[in-house]
Amino acid sequence: MNQPAAASNALDRDAVAQFVDQSWEQEILPQLIEYIRIPNKSPLFDPDWQANGYMEQAVQMIAGWCEQRPIAGLKVEVVRLPERTPVIFMEIPATETGGAEDTVLLYGHLDKQPEMEGWRDGLGPWLPVREGDKLYGRGGADDGYAAYASLTAIEAVQRFGGKHTRCVVVIEACEESGSYDLPHYIEHLKDRIGTPSLVVCLDSGAGNYDQLWSTTSLRGMIVANLKVEILTEGVHSGGASGIVPSSFRIARQLLSRLENEDSGEILLPECQVEIPQQRVDQAQVAARELDGDVAGMFPFVEGARAVGDDPVQHILANTWKAMLSVTGMDGVPAMKDAGNVLRPYTALKLSLRVPPTCDVDQALAKLEKLLTEDPPYGAKISFVAEKGGDGWNAPPLADWLAKASDDASMAYFGRPACSIGEGGSIPFIGMLGERFPEAQFLITGLLGPASNAHGPNEFLHIPCGKRLTSCVADVLNQHAQRG
């Protein structure tokens, strides 16, 4: 194994790597295979989650495995607040009494996105399939592995000569719905959580599978439903077109108020921020580490291309600029069912990603006004905000964590650690950033090229999962011994 020349801790890295590899093969992967089979969709996508019981099945499976780990002092509890999704909460005392008040918080979630169409033959959202280094199926990498990897890392530290401070592990069941239940649990558990000096989140992305990636920022998000009504019922398209405007055209006009359809630029001033120079510098380094092929991780159809060709701008556009996606539509029949009818309405689900430092509440208020005022042709416009959350910009990185991350990445991947912003959102991180402004953050994960979280053919990259687990163990050990 490639180790730094001067390792400043007693952790046996070779033993850690061997133990983690064995644990993944014999313990974690069999669990993840069963976890993938459970259609425990997030409450937003399964309003009857309590009656259906899939969430409870996943909670019991993960909590049961955790309870059996031979970790000194481990306590596992399923915490339940009325009418809210449960949380698995775990406490592990420090290996030495001197670290009893110094806490590391490790985070993950167990709820999943819906099925999505487009899975290739032989694959499916609830069908676990291992092909070489990949385990296919919904939720393995997003984020079923987090509880297993967190405890395996802690166990490795205890087994092989390392130290760790007090650890708490929080596994929620509402992240894919915007974590609306989580603030209530954080408040409920605040005395047991304490004041973390380090937060480790295993729910983020990776630029490649060849090194440890740390997320430096997360975009905020607004999800809203926009409905345009022009008729009380559908009418013959030949008899009405030219007199009655298409509801789809009206919706398109409204979206043009928000977005430049040629470039994708969001025109709302409240969604535009100045990008910090440090993030620009980090994007340049990340682009070099990725050999300038940032767009190559996406499955473009033959002949298609990305927006622009500058890899640094690709990273910044994906992490520090607002962008709109239309993720769903109602009022539009499937083509096989479509008659010559001018439809009475068009409804769109809008997913607006906003920069990390954008004020989401202010942007939402302006967005609603922009889309609903002075409607074309006097159409009836409905706008309903479904969920939203502020983004997050990491605090300055402590020297010890920069060194620990780099040391761990070199030890287990053979390449230095790298930092990059993330285009998605993890509401929990912004929440913790506000509550614990002095904490350091290691936000990382397995959602690398083509892993396709939320989409079809989602997979977990197994070798990267093993190395990442070892890196977490190493960072926990170095955190406990920092000056």
C-alpha cells in the first residue's frame, strides 16, 4: 500500500485496508443487496410510507446490523417522533477519556428516490445486480452504504491501534424529501449530539473513483409546481388553434421570464452571486485532476454536446450558478394516447438549483411573483412551492483536516485528495453549518461518474467504497490526535 513517508499515527493502515475489504465483501455487500430490494421511497414519493412498511423494514435491517457490531460502548437507538420518519441514532464513546467531550458526527440517510424509467435490460431499481466493480440498484450509493461504512470505519480504528473521539451517527429517512423532519430530531437530540468539531457526511459526489473527494459547497434548491390553465376542458385542436392559445406555449413564455433558453442562464437577480476566488481556484485544480473531461461522465446521445467546452466553467456552472430543470409534467397524455385536442392545461414540476450563498426564501418569493404576475392571455396560473433549502459553502479548511484528507487519500488511493463543489443539495449540511459554525466538514461520497443517483442504472462503485471507508477511519484517527 502507498503510504506517506512520515505517518504520524499508530493506525495499522495495511490491516485497516484488509479488514475493510473483508467487511465489505462478507458483511456490507450482502446487506446492501437486501437493502436495494426494499422500495423504501422517501415520503414525498410514498405518502403512505407508514402503512406500506418499507421504511420500517429498512430501518430494522440497518439498525439490527449495527447493533451486532463489536464496537466498544456502541449504543443504537431508533428514535421516533410522532408522525415523522424515524432516525437511527448511534453513540460511541471516545477510545480515551480525554476525548469524551470532543464529538464527531457521521451522517447518512436510508430513504430512496422513486423508480425512474430507462433501466437497461437485466437491471431495475429494486433488483440488486453485481457486475464486476459495480453494484446496481436504487439507493446503494445514495445512501444505503453510509451506516455500514461509518461503523466499519470506527471498528477499524478500534481494532488496529488508532484512536477516535466520541462519535455519534445519524441516519435519517427523509433526505430525498428535503430533510423536513430532521430539524425536529436535531433539536430533540441536541444534548446527546453535543457540539461536533468534525462532521463526516457520506452522501456526496466524487469527480472520479481514484482519490478522496471533499465537497466544498452545495447548491440550494427550490422545487415548485407551475400550472397554466386556459380552458375548462379540452377542445378540437383544429377548431380552436389560432383563437385559443396553447397552455404549453403560455408555460414556455413564463419560463422565458426566468431562463435564457439559449444559454440556460437564470435571469432572476436574486439567483445570482459572486463566486469566491478560492472556489474558482479549486475548480481549476479539479479540472486538471479530471484531465479536462468534466462533461464526459454524462451519457450524451451520439452527436450531442455539453453547454460550452471549458471544463472549469462546467464545474462552476454546475456548482455556483443557478440552473433550471423541468423534472415532471401533467396534463400531457402519452403520445400513443394523444388525440387532436388542444389541452386545457399544462403543469410543470420545476427544479431550480441556486448558488450556495443564495437566499432561497428571497429567491422563492421573487420567483413566484415573476411567474404569476400579468399572465399571458389572462390565463389562470398556479404556483405551489413544494420544497426548498439553502445551499452551503464550507468554512475555511483547518490545516489538520487538509493534511489528514491528503494523507488518507495517498495511503488508500495512491493519489492526493481533491476538492470540488457539488451541484446537488444536502439540506442537513446547511442546517449543521448554521448550528455549529466552528465545526470542520468532510463531505464525501461514492456518487462518481455515471453512478446516476436518482436516475436509471444507479450503481455503487465497490472498490471506491472500500477505500473511502478506510479513509474515514484514517481521518477519525488523525482527528483524535490533532494538535
